[in-house]
Amino acid sequence: MKLKTVYVCSECGAQFPKWMGKCTSCNSWNTIIEEVISEAPAKSKVSVLSTPAATSSSPKTIKDIDSADEERTLTGMGELDRVLGGGLVKGSLVLVGGDPGIGKSTLLLQICETMGKAGKILYVSGEESQRQIKLRANRLGITTENLKIYSETNMSLIIDCVFRENPDILIVDSVQTMYNPEIQSTPGNIAQIRDTASVLMKIAKENSISVFLVGHVTKEGSLAGPKVLEHIVDTVLYFEGDRHQSFRILRAVKNRFGSTNEIGVFEMRGNGLEEIPNPSQAMLSGRPENVAGSCIICTMEGTRPVLAEVQALVSPTAFGNPRRMASGPDLGRSLMLMAVLEKRGGLRMSAYDAYVNIVGGLRITEPAADLGLALAIASSFCSTAIDSETVAIGEIGLTGELRSCSFLESRIAECEKLGFKKCIIPSSGTGKLKKFKNIELCPFSDIKGVIDKFCK
Ligand code: TYD
Ligand code: MG
């Protein structure tokens, strides 16, 4: 067999004959890695086994196509079911990505308890021994009889096992450890990762087995490369959160069977992951009352409004250039808001360092958080506390005007439900709002007015 060296971009999977610093296909830097492949790979056992014999289909008129609802299995975790779009679709391939140690294996082992009632599960691990998994299962209280554990990394053995066991659900942990012995590169390389994923996709579609595939992502996204898998699989879920904090957020970034806006919130406890059905309450717990530099915002995560606390610290700059840092909000957006505060709000931000943070590890890109962010900064600047029963919702434009945002009514309703007494909103959005009994609405048309009222 003749071997050949190619260079593959770990971001987009493009191939090049020689190494380059920048991928000309997706324009990312330092993503091209060397890959040794055999020129004419022998037809693998795997692909022979799973080649459709007579399933080639002919075109059909759309009204003749059977459109019975997809069959879904509930995972027993409401948060995960919602992110999946209402349960796991039969025969789908779901990639669960995330930093190492974030809790992917824990989540998948935990759902086996409920899913075991619906069918047979085969859990293939290339990372842990059967004993290790058993110990973890004991800790998580998994007692189902329908779960089989298999420690293996060789894909052709795994395929044989799948055909022997014929499970309803297959869990493969992780894609980086699996290899096809007929491909001349080490496990974790792009060629291996892509092969594993496409073989699993075939298995899923042709045998109606639902597959969960775990993939690690490193900070730089290098080598690990679930990016190259995103277009192969049906659903991509990312498990995020700070490893040092207990909250974990599960986010769908691609979903062929549901919306990609939903998030699921979990907390890592001593005995596994616990669902957080009311994230607002969790995000707000333990917040300081009536201190300067803190403001509550309401952001939409999919169809759910979530309340969170934004904190800001503004202190005089010791050197020429002020320092700015943002963890949670987008830094660019924060800088823009500081410029608006300087020019339209009359605060001399340029002589001050500013740090902004969203408590609980939430990341927010929504413009509706602008007002809360700006108020937290202004509150710290003026050393005036914003009443802790006040929420701020609204986008800020470059002229300092407050602009309305989507779902204003459901956001206010969530604030009311959690016992907040006042809600600062853009005056342009008040027209169509229903009456709220327990929360006072304070409409404003520009940021200057809000600062004069709440921070001076
Ligand atoms: P794990 O699921 O192994 O992460 P991944 O598969 O994403 O690499 O989770 C590992 C972390 O979770 C580990 O640091 C310990 C913690 N953990 C708990 O806090 N409680 C538990 O009950 C379990 C099983 C793990
Ligand atoms: Mg793991």
C-alpha cells in the first residue's frame, strides 16, 4: 500500500499538498496539520458491512413521501430533551462536544437509567475501563439492566459488536480515541475522526440506532476537530461552563430536528448532574444587595427568558491606556457601550479601567443586555447602587437612544414572576404591552435619562 502525506485543515477539513500557515479555504491560521494516508485504502470491512444493498431510492413527489412524525425517546432529563427539540430522534447522530472534564461522560451515563426503559443501550468507551464506568454508574445510581458497557477503540470490533448486540441506542465516548485499523493515521487525526463519524452515521441511518458521539474540544479547537464533524452529524450539542464553577450549559449549535436557540442548564454535584429548571433563580442566588456596580438583566435563551446579574468594576487608570476586560458579555460590545456612556451619558470613562462580568458563567451576545451592562458600569462609576429589585432591558444605539427588543412582554413577565418590583424598558416598546400588576414599568428613551434617574 502506498503512503502519501497530505496537509489537512483541522477547522474545515480542506486538503493541501503542502503545509501553509493559513488555510486558504476557511482563512484560519495554524490549523493545518500533517496527515499520512494510504493512497488506495482497501475497502474496509466497516463500509462493506454497512453498504446499502438495495436501498437506493428513486425520486418521489413530496406528497407521496411518508411524513409520520419522527419517533422520539425521552432521555429523562427535561433540559436535555428540550435542547434536542423534544427528545432523542430515532436513528439520529448527536455529537456532544465540550472541554475535557466538563461532564459529557457523566451526562450520557446518567440518561441511561431512563433510556434503558425504552430500549437496549450499548456504551462504548475508549477512555475508561469497564470497572471505572461501573464505579461511576454506582455513584450515579444507575441500575438499569438494559445497559452494556464495552471498552474498545477499534472501530471494526465495535461495528461487529453493534451488529451482534443490536442496541437501540449507541453511545461512543469519544471520537478522538476511536480508530479504523485500515486507515494509516493515529487515533484523533482528522482522517480517523471523519471516518468514525461517517461510519456511525451510516449505522444510525440504516439500522435506526440513535447514536451519541462524544467529542473533546480544546481551547484552540486544534487537533480535536469536532468542527470537521459538524456537517456530518444531525445534531451538535456543546457542553460549556467553567470547570471551576458548578453550572453547566448545554447548547445546540446545529439541530436537524429542532431549534438551535435552546439551552439546558445543569449543576455538577457530588452525585452527578442535576437539572436546573429555573436558571434565573440559580443565576441570581447569593447576589449582593444594594451595592454599586451590579445590575440585573433579562436575556432570552431560546424560548426562555433568563435573568442574570451583570457586575462592573470601574477604577481610575494607573497608566495611560485604560484597561478593559469582559467575561460573559462581548468585549467589543462593552467597549462600544463605554464609548456611548462617555459621549452621550457624560461619564469620563477614558480615565478609568473597567471590568465587566456576568455571574454564573453565562455568555451573552444579545443586544437587549446593553442597558443592564451600561447601568452596571455607570453605577460603579458613580458609586451609586441600583436598587436590587430593579431589572434593565433594552438595546442601546450609538446615539444613546434606547431601542426595543424582542419578547419584551415575556421578559417582563419573568421578572415579575421572580419578584422584581421595577423594570427599566425602552419607551418605544411600551405601546403593545399588556398591564402588569406587580411590577412597575419605567420607560426611558435614552441612556442619559436612565443614568440621571438611577445613578446620580
Ligand atoms: P466527565 O463526565 O468525566 O467529563 P468528560 O467526559 O466531559 O471529560 O466529568 C468529569 C468531572 O465531573 C470530574 O472532574 C468530576 C466531576 N464529577 C462530579 O463532580 N460529580 C460526579 O458525580 C461525577 C460523576 C463527576
Ligand atoms: Mg469522558
